[in-house]
Amino acid sequence: MATPFDRKHRIVVVGGGPGGYEAALSAARLGAEVTLIERVGVGGSAVLTDVVPSKTLIASAEAATAIRESGELGVQFFAKGDTGKPLKPEVAVNLSKLNKRLLRLAQNQSDDMQRTLEEAGVNVIQGEGKLDGNSAVTVGTGSGGQDFDRIEFDSAVISVGARPRTLDSCKPDGERILTWTQLYNLKEMPSHLIVVGSGVTGAEFASAYSALGAKVTLVSSRDRVLPNEDADAADVIEDVFKRGGMTVLSKSRAATVVRDGDEVVATLDDGREVRGSHCLIAVGSIPNTSGIGLEGAGVEVTPSGHIRVNRVARTSVPNIYAAGDCTEFFPLASVASTQGRTAVFHALGDEVRPINLRNVASNIFTYPEIATVGWQQRSIEDGTREGRVYKLPLSENPRAKMQGVRDGFVKLIAGNDLGTVIGGVIVAPRASELVLPLSIAIEQRLTVDQVARAWAVYPSLASSISDAAHAMHVPYSEQTKS
């Protein structure tokens, strides 16, 4: 097949997560000679221990929630007792079976990705990759890292990801005190799970395990859960958590977490103790950039160890790029994939559109979900960006009423002049599936009136987007003044 390049450009990709995978696949499709080095499996931690398994767990939690709440829709589950009378059964979750399924799905996804790379002509090597200056990578492939290969490159993409951050005062043991990568080894449901950290990871797992039937205590050092998210959205999630029986300890910091036999004890800064069966430590992540030759190659990193990159994923060394959670960009799989593609397009001279982080859509997989894109309300309130905000509760949506959805909203943020859509928040079941129209509107600079002219099915949750856009209509007399 003809390629746009006269010679084989040698590209080495270190790390096979979303960023490395997309970089390798895109480069191979453009005719480059590509080698991908991955120490665990294609897909990296995102596929094997993070995004894929955690969202599979959350899918099971949503199924359990749907069964428990089906009575409101007139659907009831009963079993006959010894007397022949109906007994209402409890929802039972087989955690061992659930975990086996999610790990199997994760491995299947990894295998599919490796097969796709190999079919595209990528040379996949399992091993530890390390930069050897700015023109080669050494690969440790032997047991104990004794054997090394040296691979020269014209361009390299570093996509080594990140790992859970741990604390000396809360050291995971893999049995009772756990990181999110270790949760999938559990054979039985925790009777009481303590979650330390109320950011995205902590909130998602707290939501999931509560829905699966575990008692959950969420320890938050801030005044509310999800402190970096839209305040209205965070308030909805915290209300749902508490209504579902979760204990949320706000403005509380875990000083220590230790084992006490078959229990764990979390001691808070104020001296209070919380006892549970298990504890999840969810206090952020650390980039896997130490010891991979960045300093010797001249690649600049931040004080936190993240690789500095520009909007085309290029590092301080012209022929070395980086993608994913090891960089200072958003730690999202979608961003990593875009960085990987952008890096090789730039390296190979293809057309490149620099990444605009302001247009990135993100989602938090609690129940309900929180999807955000573009400018947010706090930027309007503090004067960083001019605009106006409109929020429409889902309680006014007919489809939401039919489905028994009580919590959530659609929030649109538009400019003051023509009403150009510049941001939005959706809190709803499957918000991740509903946010795309807002992403398109922001990317294409559509106005609220243009969004409102698009037809929404009636009844549908998506019609709340249209309704909110209608409510933000800019009269023609005002448009002509702009």
C-alpha cells in the first residue's frame, strides 16, 4: 500500500496504554516502522487495572441499583417461601464472580488491542523500556532485567502512565488496605469499606460499592465530595450518597490507616477512629517517569515528575513526544489517545490540530454520572470568562419521570453576545452518552439557537439539552447589536 512517506521513519513507543496504543497504530497506518514496548500488556493499566475493570464494576453496580429501585416502576421480584407465599428476595452480589468477569473482559480487551497492532505491522515487545540518550531505547527483556536490546529511533513517544499514590501512614497490604488496582482480588464483599479520598476515583468506587450492598464510609479532607467539580453536581452526588446510606465525613483527614486483625482502623486528624473491614486508599497517582532515562535524554519534567509537553505532545527534546497520565495534561484516556495520535502526526509531517484542553469532555462514573465540557460556572462567577448560565432540573423531563430518575440536571453555559455555547454540565444516568451534543456545539462554535433548532426525540433525556437551549434564546434584535 502506498504511504505518504518515501522512507521508513523509525518510531519507538514506550508504554502500551491508550496513548501508546494510538501512537503506534496511527504511525503504522502512516507507513512508519513502529516498535511498541510494554511491560505488562497492551492497554496498560487503563485496560488491565483501571478504566476497563472499574467501569465494568460500576456497570454491575448500576444493574443492582436498577433491580432495587424497580419497585417504583411497578416491577417486583418475589420467590415462593415454604408456605407458598411470596417472599421478596434481597439483591445478592457475587463479588468473586463479578471480579473474575471484569478481569476476563480486561484481558480480552488487551488481547484485541495487541492483535490489532500486530495486524497493522507494529512490532510489540514485552519488556522495560528506557531512553538511551535521544536516539535509542534499551529494552530489558530477560528475567530480572538482565538481558537488554537496543533499538534506535527517529522519533519516540513516551506513554508510561501512572500508578496509585500511597502514603507511609496508610500503607496498602493488598488484603485489607488496598489501592484501586488491588480491589479486584477480593473474594467477598467488604462488610464495611472505608474510602480515603473523595476525588474522582474515591467517589466512583464509593458509589459502586455502596450500590453493590457494602456499608461505605467516605473520608473527605474537603468540605464536600468531588471538590474540583461543578458545585451543583457535587452537591447532587453527595445528597445521593447520603440518601443511600453512605457516611460522608467532610473536612476529615485520615492521619493513619492500620490493620487490627480482620479489621482496619482509620484514625482521623481530630482523633476519631473509623473501623471497617477494608480500606481503599484513593489519594491520587504518581507518574511512572522515574528511572526511564528522561534526565539523560534532556526531557524536562515538572517537580511532580510529570513530563512537560506542548499542545502537539512534544517534549523539550524535538524528536521525543509523550502522551497520557505521565504528562501534565488531563489524566483521561481520551486525552492520552489524542496526544498519541497528535504526536505521530506531528513527527511524520501529517496535518496536526493542536489539542485544546478547554474542549475536552470528561465524565465521572458515579450514579448518577457527571459529564462536563468547556468553561464552567465558577469561571463565569469569578470573572475569568463572560457568559451566562442556565440549569434545567431533570425532574422536569418527561422521560426522566418515566424512568424514575429523581436526581440530575442539564446546565448550559453560553457567551453573552450571540449565545455561543462555551460549556456545559450534565448530571444524569449515562451522562457520558448525553454530553456529545455539547462537545460538538463547543467545537463547532454553535449558538444556543442553533442547538435549539436540532430535533430531539420526544420523550428523551436529550431533549433537556434542547429545552435548556430554547430557554437561553438570544432575540434577533440583540444578535444584530453584536
